Amino acid sequence: MFYSRGCPVSRTTAPLGTSISSPATRPPNLIQFLFNGFVDVIDRLMAPLQNRLGVQRMAYIFVLPNLLIFGIFIILPMILNLSYAFTGSTELFPADRPFIGGDNFARLFECTNFLDPNTCREDVYWRAIYNSTAFVIVQVAFMVIMALISALALNRKIILRAFFRSVFFYPVLLSPVVVALIWKWILQQDGLLNAVIVSLGGTRVPFLLSADWARLWVILISVWAQMGFFTLILLAGLQAIPSELYEAASIDGASPWASFWKITLPLLTPTMTVVLVLALIRAVQVFDQVVPFTNGGPGTATTYMVQYIYNTGFTNQTREYGLAAAASVLMALILFTLTIVQLRVTRAGQNEA
Amino acid sequence: MNTIAQYLTRTKGNKRLSLTDVITYMYLTLGTIVMFGPVIWLVLSSFKTTQQLVRFPPTILPYRQESVTVEGYDTPLDLYNVTMEDGTVRQLAQVRRVGIEAQMIDPANPEEIIRVNINQRQPIESVVFSLDNYITGVEQFNFWQYLWNSIVVTALATILTLIVNSMAAFALSKYQFRGRNAIFLVTISTLMIPLSVILIPVFLVVTEIGWNNNLIGVIVPGAATPTGVFLLRQYMLTIPDELLDSARIDGASEWRIYLQIILPLARPALAVLAIFSIMWRWNDFLWPLIVLRRSELFTLQVGLNSFQGELQTQWNLILAMTVLTLLPITAVFAFLQKYITTGIATTGMK
């Protein structure tokens, strides 16, 4: 839906690759001929419209299709979501749902002790909150550190650099289902990893049946699957640091270690912050890989916030749309805060530069 | 040998490898094993038979026991290397196994039955990359249907995204009109809002339109990507306005300008967006999972998920189908690798 993996942050766009030759230099061919015919037809059909609207107002025609899809499937649902959050019953159609005020939110917050999910009415929700919090902290920290190390390694003058870069990026392309199945196969009782452990003299570990191991592996596979994306962004940030700075530093007798702390890290800070916030926003939404991997289990050990919303609204016996919508409004608030932080940070970074 | 060593150690203009270089190469090699090894393991495993898959510890390559057809027996018999009592090793075919005793025959002399202890025989195996798992998997998994659905969704969604996003980006970058800034700001502010936040109301809207259980319901809702509008607008801003003005003086209509000037010049940005869109749509899981309930409409990802849910134990088929699912995107990456990596590097961050 909201495909925002390649999140644009910069205000100016760098050239995106220039090897595609302009069509004007090519000899005319059949496709070109058909395309020209198509343009003529469109031209004829649209001429009366432009005569009536005038040149500048043609812009409305051009934004219209995008705006329609955007309005119907993004803006309207955002408004509807609030209506769901404040109404009850299991009806899907908003008109059939009675207004119940903040009851859904009250139900989510009905706890005697917020630190102990067992005392909450919606205990799964609070378990999901705590699981998500732990996941976000550990996953983001681990992934950003690994991505930074990988970017530093790939930024060195090494042979096979393009190859290594592709290899580190490759898992990013794999779908969540494929990632989950690959690792499920490796981690099962008779799997490759247990074979390695046994051959080293250990005993088999039930990785996906124990709560702690399952939590750890959900983190590890999501780092595996996403790290390449952040590595590439950090690599671009590293390559933007002028090499003269390092040369000057080495002439002044600075050790590589000192250049890293005094040049690389400070100049990489804007990129790092963006990476950090993007990673945070994505970690809050963790869902896709978990369903085929553990399906939230064992028990509720790997049930995160989106899974709670999905289960409450779509798979549980009683479809509690209102409750799910209330939970998603709360999640939207978290994401909104993170986005504001990101915009602030990006703007600060641009003012500095 | 010397030249190879020289070549390998030639870095940074120095003659020898420094310690940092050694550490870098060690890290990258380890990284390659961790990042790519699991996929290799998946592909190798997908050629194994069920018996091979449950073997512990597993073998790296897919082995298959050799068998021989012997006159008088309907099914092919498995071949073993048997150590005889006098210490010689003979190739024998197993007829049946009773407890710890195996009844074997010499394929050349099928009349005589030789009884041996099962510990004295070693299966004769050879590496075989058999396509059996793929053939059975494709039959049971309805692979072609899912593949077709995935292709339809990915192709149509990408085309639709390119059309509506480029039109909107053209308007937002090249015209002055009331509401322009408002539209742009609303678009940008929804960049970070994920589907999961508005899951239920989007489902309602799609249901009300009647697109539930319909591929159109998967294709259209995500077509107006904020990322795409932003990416294309930024690129189109770099196209000089004078080009448009001179075309207008020559009598070109706005549609002609869009189709014959803007689109060809924005090709690099369109290519990046197309690649993004293909990646997003091919791998999309949550939304198709909700919209598509009838199995003949499943995309590969949804199909694979339900397939692995049904066949908990049939790993041989699951593995083969997983390989088939990741194959197309891997092929796309192999060909467009440069565009994908530079695209992400330039749009994710300047």
C-alpha cells in the first residue's frame, strides 16, 4: 500500500543514471511509430478540454487520477479509521456501528498494573506492546551497527566491491514469506544450524519452539533481510565525504582511527539519523516476516503490534474492528511522532550542510 | 601463481595487504556466507528427496541412492556396497530387510539370495539434481495460476503507478495552480503512514466497491504511491521550463508535452520507480492476504504461505516452490543490479 521503502529525504535529486540514451537519437522504429500515433489520438481527444480549461488549469486533469486513488484509498480510510475507533459492534459498515465514545481505548488501557500484561483486559495487546518495544530497541541497534560496519567495509578500495555490495543487498529483494521459509528450514530441529551445533559437540536447540530463541531469531532474520538497504544508504553517505579531508588529516599525522572519529562519524551523522529513524519506523511495523515464520508464537512470544491489529480485525472469531482500529490509531500516533522527529532532523541536517 | 598473488594483494597502490585489508576481506567473506549461504542451502536442499531431507546430519549436495532393475522384481532395487566376511566388497541389490538382516542379490546372478547384517552394507549414492520436487510441487501448488496472478498484479500495478504518478508529478512540478502546495504537502505527509494503520477502513472501501476477492482490489489501492510522486517530481523539476515553452509556441498541446517531452526525459527516474514498484508488488504480502480469500486468486506469496501452512511436513515441495518464487526477482536483480543499487542510494538519501 504505502510503499515507502525508498524514502525520499533530499530536496534535490541527483542524476539517476545517465546511460539511457534519449529517444531523439534513436532511429524511428515500430514502437516509436505506434507511440506517435497514440499521442496524436490523445491529442485530438483532449484538445477540446484544453481549449475550455486553458493551459494552467490542465494541471488539475493531470493530478486527478493520482488524487482520486489517493483520496479514496488513503485519505478516506484515515478518516474512517477514527470512526471505527469510536464505534462498537462487529459490523463492518460504519452506519451500522453504534457510537461508544472512547470505550475501545478504555478497554485497551484497562489494566491494574501496566507492567504486567496478565492484569490487563486486553492482555495480548500489552504483550504485543512489550514484544514490539524489545524488538524495536534490539533490532534497530543491532541492524544500524551491522549496516555501518558493512558500509565501512564496502567503502574501502577493495577488489570485487560491486560483487560484495550486491551480495549484501540481495536479501532485501526477497519477499517476507521466502525469507521466513529459508530460515525456518535452517532452524528446524534437524536443520543445518543444529547439524553444525551437534558436529561441534553441542545438543540440538529447539529454536522456534522456545520463546526466547524465537524472539532472537525474529530479530536476526529481520536484520538479515533489511540490512542491505541501510548499508546502501550509509555507503552513499560515506562516499559523499570528500576524500581531501582524509588526505589532509593523514598529512597532519592523524591515525586512521582518529580520522574515523573526527571526520567520518561527524559527517555521517545526518545520514545515520535518517537511517535510524527509517529503521525505527519500519521496526514498529514488523509483521510480514513474522506470520510465515512463527505466526506470533510460541504462544504470544513473537506477537507484535501489527499482528495484534490483524488478528483482532481479521482472524479472531469475533471481528473486533473497533478495537483493532483503536490500536492502529495509537500506532499511528507513535509513527507520527517518529516522522516528525525525522523531518526535524532532516531539516537540521540540510541547514548544516 | 605469482601474478595472481600480486593481483590479489594489490590494493590502494600499496604493494602489500595491510592488516585492515585482511580484516575487511575476512568480514566480507563471512558476510557473503551469512547473506548468500542460506539461499544456496535452500536451492541445494530443494533437489533432495524426502528421505534425504530428514537425514541428520544433512549432506551438502543432493544425493540419491542408486538402484537397479532386476529381472523377476517389479520395482527397482536399491544398490549397496556390501563388505563380505572374507573382506571383499561387492555391489549387491537389496530385496528386503528383515530386522537386522538384509536379503541381497547380485544383479548379475539374481537367483542366489545372500543374507548379510545391515551394518555391513553401505548405500551407493550419487549426486543427482533431480527435478522431481519441482514437478510434483508445480502440480500440487497450482504454481502457474499463482505465477500468472503475481505477474498480472505486478505488471498492471507498475504500469498504473507509472502513469498516475508521472501525471501528478508533471502537474506538481510544471504548473502554477491553486491547491498545488496543499496537494504536495498531503502527499508527502502520508509517506510514513503504513497500510497496517488503516487496514480495516481500506478493507471496507474495497469491499464496498466490490473489489474484495478481485485482483483489481490488490492493484489499485496502492497505485498512488507518495514515494513515486515525490521521486518523479524532484526529477522533473530539473527539466528546463524553456523546453516546454518552446514546444507550446510550436503549438504542442499539454498532453503532447507530457507524452513526448516529459516522459522521455524522465526515463531514468521512471526506470527507478518501475524497479521499486516491481519489487514492492512482487513481494507484497499483507494486503493481498486480506483482499484475496479464494485460492485461485492467490499471488505467489500468499499461495506459498498457505501452502506451507497446509503441508507442514512436505518440506521437499515447499523448498522447491520457494526457489521458484524467488527466481524471477533474482533474475530481475541480476540484470538491473546497477540501477537498483544506485536508485536506492540516490533516492533513499542524497
